[in-house]
Amino acid sequence: MKIFLVLIVLVVAALAGPLVAQTLSAIPQLALDNDVARVLRVTLPPRATFPVDATTDVVAVRLQDETATFIPKGTHAVRSNSSDHEVVDLLIEPKQHWDAPVRPCSAPMNCTRTTKMGNDPIAWTTTLFTNGFLTAATHRVVPGGTLDSFYYSAKGSDAIVVVPFTEISANFGGIDETLKAGQPYFSTATEAEVTGTNAEGRWFVLRINSPNAKK
């Protein structure tokens, strides 16, 4: 009877195993680090989870879903992968924290701005969330189209962290770059120009605005 019961338990465990998320103990890989921001790369196996204890603000960008989530400083979050395929998260950690709450862009605000060439739309910029200091947005440009974005504030300095969802060709303040999907890029350029090549270009930008110190 004992042997029979043990066999039942083993069979049930084998059937339930693939359906239960497993905690990932892997160490995140450092992808980018400077005085303004740090970016960590976390690879989640199928049906795995990864805990995030935010000692600073974190913007989690999932490459496969092309989504971004804000995780406030001092909170606990769990990144999970419920799919049968490996997924990659890039965790962007600004080095500075602002107390102003981050709010999602939603109706009635106009969250998506369309760029046209004549009457034809060629690019779209969608604001995801902001608190005036951190602003997250996704961008999309048609093949052969060009999108110019400007990052300038008279009241402070701006930096951007770019996460391409597809390969993109870009010019940041006169510096030409070809970025692969998932390759984070940091810039303090006030202008960025991205041109669609043979395929649609899609990417994420976190704009970090640091106000000038008051005299």
C-alpha cells in the first residue's frame, strides 16, 4: 500500500511540475552602467519567476512583449514568464529618485502622436507613463521612414536609455549607430533620428530629466 501511494504522489508531481512557476536564482547580467542609469539583463526560462526588490525606481522592459512596467522605489514585484519560451527583461534603474508619482498616460490624454509625410503616416510615438522627470515611450517607424525626436529642456539636462525591439539605424547628436534588438543604448544627445530600413523599426525610450540645481 505504501509503495502504491508513493507512486501516485510521483505521478501527480510529474503532471503538475510543468504548470508550476519556478523561482529563478540566476544572477542578472550588467548590460549598461554610468552615472545616470544602470541596465540589467534578466533571462527568464519558461514558467519561471524573478523577484525584484526595488531599492531604486525600476523600469522593466520585456523584449518579447514590447512592453514596459514601472516599479516604484521601495516596492517588491515579481517578473514572471508564463510562456513555453525564454523571455528577456531589461531592468533600467535611474540613479536618481524623484518623489513625484509616476502616472500612466490614458484617455482623455492624447498618448499617441503620429508623424506624417504629406498625408501618409510614417511614424508613431506613444507615451506610456511619466512624472515629469522620467518619461517612457515607444516608437514605431515604417520601412524607409524617418522619425526625429528632440530631448531638450531649458530647466535641466536630459539623457535617454534606448531599448530597440528590432534592429534600428539611428543618429544620436551626429553619432551614427546600428543597434540590434535588445541592445540598450545611452545618450545625452538632444536630438535622435531613426530611419526605417527594409523593415519596420520599433524601440523604447526612457527619458531622464535632471533639473538644474537651484542657486
